[in-house]
Amino acid sequence: MLNNNYFSYSDHLIEPPFTHLKSLETLAIYNQGHKGMLNIPSNFLEGLTSLQEFMAGNLNLNSLDSKTFSYTPRLQILDLRRNELTMVSPKVFMPLQRLSTLSMPSIGLQSLDFLMQANLTEIQYLQVSRNALAVINQTMISSLTKLMYIDLQGNTFSCDCSNSWFVDWAIKNNDTQVLNADQLTCNYPSNLRGNKLIELDFESCTVDQGFYYFILTTILVLLTMLSSILHHFLKWQVVYAYYRLLAFLYDNNQQRKKGDSSGVQYDAFISYNTHDELWVMSELIPQVEGEQGWRLCLHHRDFQPGKPIMENIVDGIYSSRKTICVISRHYLESEWCSREIQVASFRLFDEKKDVLILVFLENIPAHQLSPYYRMRKLIKKRTYISWPKPGEDTRVFWQKLRVALETKGTSEEESLILSGLRRI
């Protein structure tokens, strides 16, 4: 018992005072003069390998070295009351895995998180009264698995939802005694200062679990419905938007929106069904590429191997000045052809240019086009020409296709040309 003396030390001791007291179990050094010790040297307790109790209250300590208790692995009771340890590092307490009683009243503590971080699972008695603790959280209390007694009197509790769990726990738990829990008072907010913490109504802080599940279920149902609607009505718009985003990331989107012709590789992208491939190969390509000298983008020849089909379609359409859709009944029934004309029509809407040419290989009555409402809408507004009937002269058809391919997309020029093409 070395209380009420005038100890004063530097930061590190050349000859620690207790080096040879290996059997000492209790050490008390309370009240070391008016100025106090201010600090405990890092090797002050060196040699006290059997120490079980250490009383170091009212020393005016303002810090503890992380190695202070590295020499006392058997310490079970630690009293640091009435010091100025506002902030305590968890490293200081990590060597004290047998600590069962910790007294730290009146030292200015603002948080007990260091107990959790130091993994002090053996603590049974915790005295932290008259500090500046505002919130006692569940995680910290749950980490003290053997806690039997806790003294929190005289702290500056915050009376809001952050302490609702602690109040509920203090009332209902049967394992830990919260000393005078019914006397703990509020400090914040100012209008509740002095009120009993345990008497406050925290019902508004508790979300009814059933209502919570109802909200989650409702959101899930709405998202499912929205996904179904988008898939049914806007499937290809979403696909198109996705590939447009990819194009933007690759810095191609800006050129396309500006109508920059430097990225154009083909005069026309040919969209057709495999059932009409014979006409494309024997009639369209020899005339348009061979006779007229246009460069066409074709699936079998110009698509990049290994690249996703939809990405090839988008790239082919946007790297061509025009898109020629070879329309037949088979074309209308084709899913891939539907995707191609969809992307082409989006480009038409995006760039405000007549980039779409519809070529009808057969006469399709309006009532048969009714399921293909997009096609009917395009026919009313866009360039379209029809392949002549067997025996009729095809020269006018090829001339009109040339004119359609030659248009640059200016609104006045198109309006004059299209008025003639739609009558064919």
C-alpha cells in the first residue's frame, strides 16, 4: 500500500521499482501529491507477473502507454478512478484477458468501445459512473458476455432513439444488474434534461416487424410487375439503351449523335430474313454493290466473329449511313429482324434523319400488318418502295433505291424525295 506519497517518474525507468516482487498480488498507489504522477512509465509494473489487483486512482493520469499492463497478464481487478483518461486506446487493455473488475468512474470517458475492441470478455463488474457517456450501444454490451454488474450513474445520457435498446435491455435482462437504472437521467436534448431515462416513451423508435415485412413485400411485388411490364413492352428499348451506354463508354456515342460521318464504314446495312437470302444475294447485292457501287454491311460477311449478335447489329447499323429492311411475311415473324428494325428506328428518332429504307418484296395488306403496329407507323412516315411483280420492269425500282441511298438526310431534300418514293 503506497497511497498518499509523492511519486514522480519520467517516461521510461532504467530500474523499475518492482522488478524483484514476482509474488506480489496487490498494489495500491492512490493519491500521489497535488500534481500527481501525470503518467505511469511504460515499464513501471515490470516484474509483477503475479499481480492480481492494481489500484491507481486520483493520480491525474492523462494517458496510458500501450505496454503498461504487458507485464501483468494475471491482473483481475483494475481501479483507475478520478484520472483524466478521456480517450483510452484498446491496445492498453489487450494484455488483460483475465480482467474481471474494472473501475473507471470520474475520468471523462465519452465511449466504451475500447472494451469491445480489447476483447475483454471476462469482465463481470464495470463501474463507469460520473463520466460523459451519452449512448450505450448493443454491440458493446453484447461483447461483455459475463457482465453481471454495471454502474452508469451520473453520465450525460442522450434521450433519443439511440438509447432505446439500452433502456429496453436495462428493464428486461435478467443477467446483468444496472445499478439504479430507474435513477438514470437525461442530459440531451435540453428540453428533457433531468427527466428519468427509463420513463421515456421509445415506442416511436421501434418499427413494427410486420409492417416492415409488408413494405419489403410490396416493393418486391411492384419491382416484379415493373420488370414484367418493361420486358413485355420495352424489352428492346432497354436492350438498345444498354448497347448505347456501351457505345458511350467507348467514346463512340458522341460522334454518332453529332452525325459525324468519319465513323461511317458502309453505305447501307441490310436487314433481311434468311428465307429472303436468295433475293438479297442474286438481286440486291449484284445491283446495289456491283452496278451502283455502294458498300453494304451484311451479316454473314461483315459481322465480327465472337462478338454478341446484338452488339454486332448495333455496330453495323450505326456504322452505316442507311438501313435497308427487306420486308416480307417471314421478316415480320423473325425476332432478330424485329430487333434490327427496332434499333434502326431508334436511330432514326435519335438523329432526326431518314436513315431507314423499307423495301417490300411482296404486297402485305394493311390488316395483316395490324399486329406489327411499329411497321405500320413507319410506313406512314418513312421511305418505302416495293419490288415489282414478276414480269414488270425493275429499272425504276433500282433507280428509286439509288435516290434513297443518295439522300443526305436534310429535312427539305427528304420531304421532296420521299413524296415521290411513297407512291411507288
